[in-house]
Amino acid sequence: MSTLLVTHPCFAGHETPSGHPERSDRIRAVDKVLSSERFAKLIREEAPEVDLEAVLRCHPADYVHAIEEANPRSGLVQLDADTTMSPGTWEAVLRGAGAATRSVDAVLGGEVDNAFAAIRPPGHHAETKTAMGFCFVNNAAVAARHAQKTHGLGRVAVIDWDVHHGNGTQDIFWKDASVMYCSTHEMPLYPGTGAKDERGDFDTIVNAPLKAGDGGEAFRAAFEGLILPRLLAYQPELVIISAGFDAHWRDPLANINLDEADFAWATAKLMDVAESTAKCRVVSLLEGGYDLQGLAGSVGAHVGVLMSGELL
């Protein structure tokens, strides 16, 4: 397997208040683990700035321009209690979405088998017209739309195993039969969405909520009992992973007890789906994960499976 890693130094330049969980040390921890000899065969690129046309397929122009205008020249600006902008935020947002579209281009263009975008800020809470939950632009949605509009795909799937429900991705694709959104997440927990009966206008929203204290057994059962069968029936032409690692047992923001082996297992299962329906094409985008040790170990396990095509 050939795996592309797309990242950029600017992701550390998006600053948040002292004590904020979504901090620059997150991307530094990811960079450190992926710089080890184990990952020497990764194909590495710096993330480009996104063509704004790709963002405007998911977010209206007035919203995008308002976010750009809110970016401060100095200091920090709070958009809500959780979501902060610094002088480096807008570039990080543009290059995060750019990493998503570049990953899609590389995979669908046959340059690599799959790709991992090591980016921040995350994106899956960004709704059509609302920045929230540390997120500004919905990178997974931008990637899915780019695959459809630029490469002509008919069906794309986004699978989200972040411990927080991706309300933004669900919002963007609620009325769209051409994108399936599947999510495991803790409930009740921020942002409060993601009940099993939230299914979208075309039954292409697949929520598999977990409860506090659940671990790998419940997570794997949710995949095998609901998500994987629905994906195989849907036959996606591209698999996009919203790869949040805050369901790790060490993470301070939730109460799900996954470990590195669980994320590796889920990666392998989604690669099996992609092999069956999508010519092995997988694009993975970093979302949450706020304990640095848990994040680094989980990213290493995830990318290791992307590179090998099998559980190690």
C-alpha cells in the first residue's frame, strides 16, 4: 500500500487559550510519532491552501467571508465558548481543507492507495452556517463534495468515529442521498445530536451511539452490526474517515474506553469495505483526540494499517 501524509507547519500556528484541549501540542504529537522510522515509507506533502470554490460547495459565501473577517491580527477572538481564532487560524483552516482536497485528488487520481491528512483545527462540528466545537470548515464534507464535483463520483461515504457526534457533517448531508454519513459516538455528550433515529431524508444517516463506559466490544459491535452492513449495501466509491481519537480511554473529554487496537481494527474493516466497493480508495482526516499519548499512539496504529493494508 502507498500512503500519502498531508500536513503543514501552520497547523501549530492556530492558537487557543491556555488550558484549551484543542491545542498546538496535538499536531506536534502527531508529527513526532509519524516522523519515526516506522513511517519512513510515507509519501509526504505540505498541505496547499484550498480553492475556496471547494469550500463554497458546503458553506455559503457570507459565512466563509465572515469567518475570514473575524480572524484577528493579534490576540485571540472567541466565536463561542469553545471556538477561538488567532492570527494563524485562517491559514490553518484554508490548508486543512486544502489537505482534504489534495488527499482526494491523490487517491482518486491513482497517485497513492490512500491518504491521511494530519490537520487542525478539526472540522466535523462545523455546520453549513455555524462554526462550533473548535471547528470552522467541515473538512470531511469538503472532501466528499470535491470527490463528486471534480472527479465525478456518485456515492461517497463518511465514517466518523470521533467520540463527539459530527453534527456538522450530518447537517450538511441530511437531505443528500449521494453521501452516506455513519457515526459512532458517546451519548449523551456534546453536541447532543446523533440519536439512532436521526436518519436523514434518504435514510443515509447512520448513527450508532455508545454510552459512557463502553469499550472496544461495544464499538466493534456497532460497526459489525450496523455500520459495515449499511456501507456494503450503499456501495460507496470513496471511503472518507473522520478520524477522531478522543474515544481513547485516556482522553479527558469523554468516557469511552477504546485503545489503539480498536482504532486499528476499525481502520482495517473500512479498508475492507473500500476494497469491496471503492477500488481500495480511503481518505482519512484528523478530527479530535486530546490526550497527547492516546492521540499519538492511536494515529500511529491507524496510519500503520493504512500503510500495510492489514492489522499489524
